[in-house]
Amino acid sequence: MNISFLDNWRKRVGSTREATLPAAIAADPDGVAELFAECELLRARAGQRGLELDDSPASLSALDQLTPIWRDDPEELPWVGNDAGLYLGTVLVRTVTGAVWDILAGGKPVVVLASGREIDVVAAGLDWAMSGSPELSEMYAESAESGPEAKTR
């Protein structure tokens, strides 16, 4: 999937080659994490329902409870799913000790846990947006269990 904010980032750093993304994470992991955390469409849709996404595990549970009106719009559905996956990844990276972002070949963002397990958060977000399963809070709990204890916020 083409991730538009990566195109914006590439323009800022003067590169159009996806091969530079892993190097960018190594050079500026906080900057890349900040870009992934934007999730503008998901945050806007949640905000319209009175839900503020605060990058906490509890916000994932709250997202799971929203009525999935995005399923009525086939053009919006994949973007909400992509954002949901990036948001899940953001919560993992910010709250689970040792969890970090990585970019696989082809530009696919994943979260790597301290155990070395890679979580395809975007695929999980797309599944959640399309069918509601697995729930984001379920994915978080399963992933957090397989790593060291959660960070304190």
C-alpha cells in the first residue's frame, strides 16, 4: 500500500528511493515514529465520535467499540485500516519495552518486539477495519504479553 506521509517525508529528506527508509529509522527513529503516529484520518473519525486517541492501550479498546461506519465507504476503508494499524503500532512502541518500528523491503512498516517477533500492524489494522477482527486491543494484549513488561507512561 502506498503510504502518503512517507512520500511527504521523502520530499523533505530529498529521497524517492524506498531503500533509504530503513536507514532513516536508524538515523531518526523518533522522527519516523512521529510520522507513523499521525494517523490523521483515524484520529479525525474518532474525534467526530468524541473519542480522543491518547496513544494508550485503553484508547485501542475504545476504538474497538466504535460503530464501523467507514465500512460503508470503500474508498475510505483501506485508509482507516492503514491508520488503525499505524496507531496500534504507535501504542505498542510507546508502551511496550523494547518495541520499535522497522521498515521491511517494499516499504512495509512493522513493529519489532524485544523478543524479535515482527508484528504486521498495518495488516492487523486493515483486518480490523474490514471485519472488526482481530480487535486492536486484543492484538495489543497478545503482543504486549510476548514482550517484556509494559513501559510506564
